[in-house]
Amino acid sequence: MKIKKAFNPHTIREALEILEEHMKQKVKIIAGGTDVMVFLHEKKLDVDYLLDISEIKDLDHVREDENHLIIGPLLTHKGIMENQLIKKYAPILIEGSAKVGSPQIRNRATIGGNVCTGSPAGDTLPPIAVHNARFTLTSKTEERSVEFKDFFTGPQKTIIKPNELLTKITIDKCFSDEKFFFHFLGMRKALSVTKVSMAARCKILDGAVEKLCIALGSVAPVVLRAKETENELIGRKIETETIEQAVKRIRNEVSPIDDIRSTGSYRKYIVGVLMKRFLDRVKK
Amino acid sequence: MVNGKHVALKVPPDRRLVDIIREDLRLTGTKVGCGEGECGACTVIMDGLTINSCLVPACQLDGKSIITIEGLSGSGKMDFIKEAFIQEGAVQCGYCIPGMVISSYQIIEDNRNKSSVLTEEEIRQGLSGNLCRCTGYVKIIKAVKKAEAKMRGVALPDENKKSI
Amino acid sequence: MIVGESIPRCDANEKITGEAKYIDDINFPDQLLGKVIRSPHSCARIKSILKDESFNWASVVTFTAEEIPGENVFNNFNMDVPFLPKDGRVNYVGEPVMLIAGKDYETICSAIRHLKIEYDVIESSLTMEEALNVKNLIYGNDNILKKYEIHKGDIENGFKNANQIIEGEYRTHHQEHAYIEPQGIIAVPDKDGNGITIYGYLQCPYYIRLETLKLFKFPPEKIRVIQNTTGGGFGGKEHFPSIVAAHAALLSLKAKQPVKMIYERDEDIESSTKRHPSLVKLKTGVDKDGRIVAMDVDITFDGGAYSMATPVVLARGTIAGCGAYNCPDVRIMTRSVATNTVPTSAFRGFGAPQVFFAIELHMTKVAEAVGLDPYAFRILNLLKEGDITATGQLLRNSVGIGRCIEEVKRKTDFVETYIKCRKQSRELIKRRGIGISAVFHGAGFTGKGEDKIKAKAGIEISPDGSAKILCGTTEMGQGMRTILPQIVAEALEIPVANVKVERTDTNLVPDSGPTVASRTTMIVGKVLKDLCQDILMELKSALMSSFNISVDEIEYKDGVFYYKDAKLADYNDAVSYYKDLRKCMSFYGQYSHPPYIKWDEEKFEGDAYAGYGWAAAVAEVEVDMETFEVEVLRLVTAQDMGKAINPVLVEGQIEGGTAQAYGYCILEEMKLKEGRILNNNLTTYIIPTSLDVPAIETSIIEENYPYGPYGAKGIGEMPHVVPGGAIASAVRQAVGVDIDEIPITPEKIFKAVNPVQ
């Protein structure tokens, strides 16, 4: 029950050494603490050691290459909201971060935390999903890159191994001719957990959909890419009829549940509404 | 550093900052309302940013600079906010108020070098992590406007004066 | 005039700087922490409590029901509430099972892990319907905690005269007080073990004495209650702290050490009392001109597992049954039932918000049925001076409802906006709606309550002329410690800075009755004001003796006593003369009701309240017809509380109450599953943030009440009573479908509109 010790590594290497060494014990990685401290408070976590990674250098930067942004997992939501590269190449991520908790939470909570907590209601997850996020997991001996769709295995469950650390979040840059969409329905306007959220990107070529990504939050055990709907729309022109079909299709693609925040039937319905709003915007 | 003074303490790694402030340092102006970063009663400033002190464990505090309501009030830096809160009647039960004042101070401070004063929307956004159950926020928002205007030495428009 | 002036509240500075001491800010040497072990079942009998011997039980103090020195009963109302299970029976999830204290929470938690409590689970009644059908027996022989009937005129005949009859059924659910400071008490035992001092967060120090009266073997005066700065009450600290205090006291007497008991938020939400859920059935007859001729009202409240303040909450709900309308033939039948859920009790508005939400939404529909706009319908039917209420009370004076409704109508162009909203296209995605409501709220206790309590208060005059108010009512944020000095300063014509309020400590202050029912200003303020007249008379008689003149010839004006226009002495001189003559400088007074008040408790007939506050509100909303999210654009309210002693503090009450009512109508939905509260924290029990609360515009209407201090009535609760009907009516107009239940969530509108079929 009682936490024996906390480690405060200053480099990734040190952190990985510690993880490797304590593979058999319960080590909880903590960064902004806005989830971990709540879990500890609610006694939902049984932990022997805390590994505080917040002092690790250079994990809170955003870098770019030709087609990607590489985001350090320690970047806070406040940092995201103020970052010029993200503003230019992933504006809906800023919208997602703006929905996180409150100013106090956004000052501390990190994007890496949002990813590793792995909640289907994670505010930044649908935006990075439509940017084809890949996660770099590093252990003392290996480094692997995992795609978004393979990363989350259930509510608050990910494929991260006990000796691994999330060291990079790589997302595709988007370009100015794309259309974006992010919409969030919560229980209130701040300090709110998602009822349903949707992020989408679309590129139109010669009047038809060339590229399309849609991701949905809080309608399944994990953040969901609406693949069937995406496939159905690719190559088609966005007309009233297409929109109606897409709305039906995406509703059939989800089977959300009733919970403390909303009802399954409302969520299913809303997914269609958001689809319509997105395509209406594309049509314009 | 807490309120400008060096503090060295031996505490368990997961001890919450709020418990260190309230119990170890006996600075009880910082309050606990929920323990989950929701109510904002435990708001303090850490390295220039407002944070919920119930969500920061001791193991992350080495070398950090913390300002609590006692520090802010003792420094005289928030006198203009205090005056505005008193004059506008922004305080009722008072339990959320130290946290609310800290958030108010920080948004005014962060806006200091901008050309225009905070809009009502920006104030509402800036205080959205501090729950108040007494006031409906009306007079708190007015007080923040008034405080910022006073700090900048500008006159507030004489808005919606009572008609009767 | 200091009365009517918005002087800053006296405790603002210490609250802002963090110096104010709330209960969790103080500690005693050798103090233990206390915790309550609670039932996980909604209905069960405790079979056994087994202590694992591997744990060092000497490191903690435990306490079970059998160890209670006196009687295990909360000494108030139906006398049915136990402090710990009676005969091992528990009736709701979260009910106290046993108590434990230890030096820290770690020790306590470790002890709890070594406890095994076995239960025989009993079938439970979780809804009002189940309880009324007596699925299992919780209270008496029919689960009815209390019922009332009001009959006025001849209801059968009334409906015969009706041109149209409109019926409706309305539902409301639990509401959590969500004071930001959780419940907390410290109990410190007397050295000899024959008494206890209770420190805490509470509204009613003398209630703690009364309600724990039978629990201990010592007399009530051995229970000393001291109030700390209190972080919000709203009714949640009216009766419930007596239970927390009893638990802390029992543990501390056994441990012979102080015991501090501070609730965590989840424990607070799961176990503290809530607002009563309700089902209100209304049947209204109207004549061809749109006049209400008959009202048949049937109200059921869910009282939860024990009665707590249910009988008096239901009384207020009952009296609100006919709304603020003039109706000749009325029948109101009400009852509160016991269910296996957390007990419901006092909450700002006290049964009235539920009923007025129903009535005001219903009357919007009635107006529509008779072809009048909701404002015109109300103007035709609202009570006015000289009318007779449902309980047969003649409204003699101070009926400000007409002015209130005019004010909100004017500020919002209500009728024009209403018509504009009616003409909106059904195709619009964002549809607007506007709603209006009008209510009353009786100030002070219902019926003979104030007569029974006979509130006492005192004033102590210092030799330097300053005054100290001695009263047992409390400051919990509403401003009592600022307002009462304003009244005394005005009456004695001395500077308000020279008037202080004694610390709230039962050893120092008399019983002024509880700090509830919007009564402090009107009742305690009145006692103090009258007392000031007595004090001035005493001072005059001291001058009479000193100067050998007749009292009648002395006049007091602007702080100076005159004899035939010649200055005799100023106030301070007079105090000196008085002090020389008499040693005692403390004065006490007692409240008496206006002489005309008649109340028949059996028939529930007569003058229900000596004075009423009146209020009206208009809500303007916009509903997204695709997502069904409701945006309240504006809440405009005008409220008549008689004289506003301190207008800024009055506005504060109105704004805060309006925000709570907004939460009640739109956001706050308590979710229970098999009697367990699922949203037991502030992350999932959603109260409004600064971004949610709509623009609130407030007008103060002063229709002075002749028996109140300077014309003041009460204001505390009314702001929570009035918005519901206006918001629900506005949403109804926007959506075009009936939603007869609050909170109005997008999910409920979705279900009602059913856009996908």
C-alpha cells in the first residue's frame, strides 16, 4: 500500500534503467500527476514505486520533419495550446487540449499522460488519431513504434510493457488545403469529461474525397477510428445523399454504452449529428 | 521555496503538496475541497503557473518555487485584488476564495503585457478551475475586472447600473 | 442611514487572505481522527462484526451502537433516525454501521481491513412507487413519513365551473448541496467525561444540543457548541452536523481524547442529506376568461431512509401546492415516503423549488390552453394584497409579486420575445425560447414554528458605548455578521464599526433558533431592533434619574438625547449615566409573532407565514435542435425581500441561489444504482463552473413588511425557488415538446423528441 520510494531521473537512460531494474515491482510513472494522483487518492492504484519523469530533459519539445511533428510526451496541454508548429500543422489538437479539465490541470497535465492513461474519453486522443499518431516506446534494450490503432487495448489499458517508456508521439502534418473538424460534447463547459467527441480531417481532390480520417471518443472501450465510414466516403462527392448515408453508416459503426455521463442511444445519435456537421463543413 | 523562503522537509514521496502546505508548514489558507483537482480550493502558484496542490506529490517538489495565498497576501502584490473582492462583495462563505484569488491574480498577471484588458469570456475561462457554490461567480468576475482596471489605471465603463 | 447601505462584509479580508479558520484548519493536541464505517447495502441486517485478532486493536478506538450511553435517537421530528443502527438494521447505502478513531488514517484504514462485517441482505424499496406499495417496510406500517391535506372551498364544485381542465405530472430528483467545504467536526471531551465541546462547520449550534439530547447521560448544557468559519451550508449543515457531531463525540468520550472527523468528498456526497426527489400531479380548472377556478394538487416526496427534516420540508412544499395563484377551490394532498436511499432533508428552498418548478411549468401550459401569453395569464391570476391563499390566509401587506413580474417583463420585453419565439421556424437548428415564473417564499418557520421557538437574542453595551450582539444564529457566507450590526447601528444611531457580533458559542450566546428558513434578518433582526428601542428607553430613564425629568420629554435623534430641544447628552454620555446607575449592561429580548397570526396545525389552515418574499424570473434559452444542448442565455430576476438591509449582500444571495437553481434544472443529475450514488465526487456530480453560469440580472424590489426590521423579510432561499419554472418553460417553447422533469439534460430532450425513431 505504502509507496516505498520515488525516483527522479534526469535522463531517459536513467529512467529506463530504473524501469528495467524494478520490472517485478509495481512502478507507476508520473508526469503531470493529474491522473495518477487522483487514482492514488481514490485508492485505485497499488504502487510500490513512483517514477517521476517530469524532470527528464528535452521530452517536452515539438520537432518537425518534412511530413511529421514529433511531440515530446511531457508537453503540457498549456504547451500544446501555445505551440506554433501544432497550431500550423495540427490545429485540432489544440482544440482537444483546450477541453482538458481546467487551467490548473492544463498547466500540469501532459499529452503523454493523456495517451498512457488510455481513457476512451481522453481529450487529445481523437485529434492525434486522425493525424495517424505513432507512439515510440523505449526500453533499455529496444525501441519500437506502435500505431494508434494497436496501442489501446481497452479502457485505461495500453500495450506498454512495464519496462517501457513513451518517448515520442509522432503525428502526420496536415496541410492547408485540408478540412478539419473537432467537436466535443461534455457535461459542462469546463472540468468536463467527454460524452462524445469527434475529430476528423479530410482532403478533397476534384470535388471528391481523397483522404479522410475520422476518430471518435467515448463511444467504445477505446478511441475509435471509423474505418468503414471512411472507406465508404473515399472517392465520393459530398452531396446531401452521401451525407445521409454517412450519418447512418457511422451510427452503425459504433455501439456506445450507458454510463454515468450519458446514454448509449444518445451517443449513437450524436455521432451521426457530428458526422453531418463535419460533412456539411466539407461541402461548403 | 515556499513564499520566498527555503524549505527543507523529509516527507513520504507521495505526500501531497497540499498536505505539506497545510499540515507541515501550517499554512491553512490553502483549502481542500475534493482531493481530485476538481474544485480548485487548493490552487497555488508553482513556478509561475497555477496548479492544484492536491495533485502534486512531494517527489516532484525538489527545487520548485511555491506561492500560497499567505505569500501572495503578505507580499502586498494582491492588495488591488483584495480591495476589489471586498468592494464588489465577491466573498460569501470564503472557502473557495483563496484559490479563486490566486487564479485571478495569475490571469491578471499573465495579461499584464497585453494591450487590452481581459474580456469577460477570458475571465470566466481563467476561473473555470475554481468552483464556487455561493456566488454564481457574478461578483467575482466583476471584482476581477475592477482589479485589472485598477492595476492598469483605467476607468471601468459604468456598466448595467441598477434601474431601480 | 446605515440600513440600506452596501457596506463591505466584515469577514471578507480574513477570508481572502486565508486567515479565517475553518474546522479543518484547527487541530488539538492528542487529537485522534475519526471515521465512519458505512453500509454497502441499501437494506440489510448486520449479522456479525468480526475483528481479526492479528491486528493490534489497542491502536484504535471502535464504537458500536450497543455502547451508546443514552438513547440511540436523533431527538427531532419523527424520532426515527438512529445515530448507529438500531437492532442491527441498515436502510441505505452509506448508513453508519460503526465508528473508529485512530492517530492517523493509515492506522484506521488498516484496522478497517481487519474488520469483517457480515450482513443479511433484505429486499429494498428504492423508488417512491415501490415504497408506497410497501415492497418492504421501512417506516411505520405504510412507509409514509408524513402527510398533509389542505382543503379550501369546494373542489368538486370548482371543477364543475371550469371551462377547461388541464392536467400534468412533473418530476424532480436529488440535488446535492455541494458546499465546497466538506462536513467536519472536532469533539473535545471534558476532563471529567461529563461533557463535551463540539467545534465545527454548522448552521445551528443549538440544534446539535437538541438533537443529541438523548444520546448522552449528561444534561444538554454540558454540550458546548462552537462554530468555526463555515464554508457554505445551503441546508446541508442544518441537521446533518448533529450526526457528525454525535459520532465524533461518542468516539472522543470513549477515547478520552479529542476526535476530529472531516469527511472526504465521496463520503460526504454518499451519506449526507439531499434535496427530496418529487412527483407533483396537477389538475387545474380554468373558466372561459382564463381565471383559475379549481386546483387539485397531489405531491409525493421521497424522504429517503429516515425522516430527518422531512415533515417540515413537506409542509413548505404543501403550502406551495397552489403556487402564487388566487384560486377559490383547492385541494392539496401531500405525502413523503420512506425509501431505502440516502435521507433527504433541508436544502435551500425546503420543498418549494420542486413544487414551484412543477406549478410554473404547468401554468405556462395552462396559459397556452386558454390562449393567453404566460405573462398575461399570470397577471390575471397571481395573488395580490387582500387575496386569500390556499391555507386561507388573508394577505394583509407587503405583496410585491406584481412589481416583480412587471420588472422582469419590462427588462426582457417578455411578451414581444415570447411571440417572436413562437413564430420561429421549426427548421432552425438553434431555437430560442423564453419562460416566466412567479413565486412566493414564506420567511421564517411555517405556522406556529416561530411562536414555539421564541428566538432570543441579546445586546451587550460596553462602557465605551459599543455594542456586542449575542445571537445563536450563524454566519455561513450569507452575511449575518454584517447585516445584524447594520440593524443595531441604525437603531441605536451609532457607527456600525462600534457594533460587533459575539463568537457563536453556546456558552456565550442565547438560542436564537436555527439559521434556516430565510429567518435570520427578519426574526433575529427584529428581536435586536426592538431590543435597541428598549435600550434607548433604559438610557432615557437613566437620564431621567440623573436630570430629574420625565422620560416622555426626552427625545433621541442622530445619536443625541434632547430635552425640549436642548442637548442633554450624547449616546456615550447616556451610557455612562446608565452604567453608574445599573451594573448590568446586557439586554435580552425575545421574538413574538405579529398578533394577528392564527394557525391550525391539524387542518393546516390559517396564516402559514407572517411575511412572504415574492419573486419573478424570466429565462431565455437557446436549444441546439441537433445535439439538444441547452444554453441558458439570460436569467433575469426581480425579488421582493422587503427592505434590503445590505443590497450587495442581497444580490449575492440572489445570484448564488439563481446559479444553484440553474444547476438544479440543467446540470445536476444524481445517479443512483440499487440505492448507491454513482456520481460521488465533483468530477461526476456536475455543479456549474464560471463558464456555465448564465448571465444573471438582478433587481431588488422593496415592498416593506411592517413587522420586519426596517421592513425586511427573508431572501436566502427564494432565489433557488423561482428560476426552475422559467427555465423549463423556456426550454419547452424552444423544443416544442413537453419535458416535465428536471434536470433537463440533452439525453432527456433526445428521448422526448426522438429524432431517429
